[in-house]
Amino acid sequence: MRVSVIRKDASIFFSSIIVYSHEFYHVAAEYTGLSVRQMRFDDLDARDTYDGIWACASICHLPEPLLRQVLLRMAVALKSGGVIYASFRHGHFSGTIEDGRFFTDFTETIGSSLMAKIPVLETVDVWRSFDARPDKRRNVWINVLLRKSI
């Protein structure tokens, strides 16, 4: 039952999926039935293809210089008026945490400063939210919604 719901919901909102992790690639393909590409965001080479890009807690693992490049690639991949949703841990940290994962944390100010360097993307909204996982409820996330203005 759960798999069919995921498959139905995914096909309403997504036409294709890009994942970096080999494990997630197989899970995404199995559960959604959609076209899945295994690649890094910095290898994104699409042009004027997508109405929207959903990057929930994914590009937050990039260092700031690469993050800017990836956002530019995403902008190129969007159709005019297309949107990007992305989320970042709230804070001032940039580096590797105990479990080996890299994070670039954001505040509203840091996010606005980075987005200002990408003039083709207009900031539509920035908001805070709490982590949905029961054991991580105290974690705060910065959410950004961007629109390609050209």
C-alpha cells in the first residue's frame, strides 16, 4: 500500500529524479517507478528543462563555492519562471560533523547574501522550520524558495 501511494504521489509532482547515492538510486527507482539518474548536482547539464527542482536537505552538503556553482547549474536547468526549493541546517557552521558528513549551515542573512550573487534567481520566500523526525525536533532548518527570473 505505501509503495503505491509513494509511486502515485511522486508521479504527480516529479518527472525525473536525480540522486547521488547508489543506495538511494535503487530505492528511488523501485518506489517511484520514475526515471532516476545517479549523478552529482555539479554534473547537472540540463538546459531549460525543469519547472521545478526539489533539493530538500541535499545541497546543504556542499561547500559554499560549490553550492553557488550548483545553484547556477540549477538555474540554467530551469525553464523561465521555474522554482527551486532547498533547505539548509540553521546556523553558522561549515565543515564536517562527527559522522563524516559535510554541512554548510545557513541563516536568513547568509542565505540572502549567497542568493544575491546569483542574479538570475529571485528569492521568493525564506522561512524557518523544525525537523520532522521525532528524535531531531529541536533542529531548525532554513528553507528557501527561488524563482528563475529570465
